[in-house]
Amino acid sequence: MKRVVATGTFDIIHPGHIRFLEEASKLGDELIVIVAREKNVKHKPKPVIPEEQRRRVVEAIKYVDRAILGDEEDIFKPIEELKPDIIVLGHDQHFDERWLQDELRKRNLNCKVVRLNVKEECELCSSHVIIDRILKKYGKNSAHFLKHSGR
């Protein structure tokens, strides 16, 4: 059985996430997704959605066999436990493939790193674009948004 691991923040799920996970699932028999802990998200704004909720939503996607939260101290710990055959990176993920492959070798982890260069083309295929759209449309005053959304 070929195990594939994908990682990401998965803050506000959009078609780009679905496409990434669909393509990742095609590389093996089992797809496990490691959802980034809020504490470890340093390359972009902190997630809006709590980490356990993000994990549950990702796990509900039909291409995903299991979703787990990453380790707060060592991002490689789940990889050491899962022992994947392939680690999949998205087209816009900040990891450098060579650096990642070197770190895996240092830990005696023999898995292939694959960057998927597929990209879903849609107007709102980015969490930050979705947030920007909400702020532009409703301003920073969420009372207007809540009033008009039936909440």
C-alpha cells in the first residue's frame, strides 16, 4: 500500500484545496493530511478557523482517508510516525523541496517529495482573497455582515 501525505493550513476551504487533495490522492492508495497547528503558521497570517475544526473539515473531503493535526514542536514528528512513501506539496506551499528532502534524509526517512503544479483557476481560490473580498464588501464592521447573513 502506497501512503501519501499532504500538508497545509486549510483555513478557508476552497476549490484549490479540493483540487490539490484530489490530485494528491491519485499518487497512492491512502492519503493522510497533516493540518498545520496555528502555532506553527508563520509564513502567512494566523488562520481564522480553529485547528480542530480545520482538521475535521479536511477529513470530511472524499479524497482524504485521514486528517491529523501537526506536532506543535517538531513538524517532522508526524512524518516519522506515518512513514509515507510520498510527501506532496502544493504549487504555492513555502517549502523548498531540496531542503525538505535533506531534512528527511537526516532523519532516515526515505520518502519522495513531489510538488503538484496543478492550480484551480477560479476567482476565489485563495483563503486570503476570500477574506479580502469579505472585508471589502462588508468592511471591518462585521455587524452589517451578520445582519445580512441571517445570523
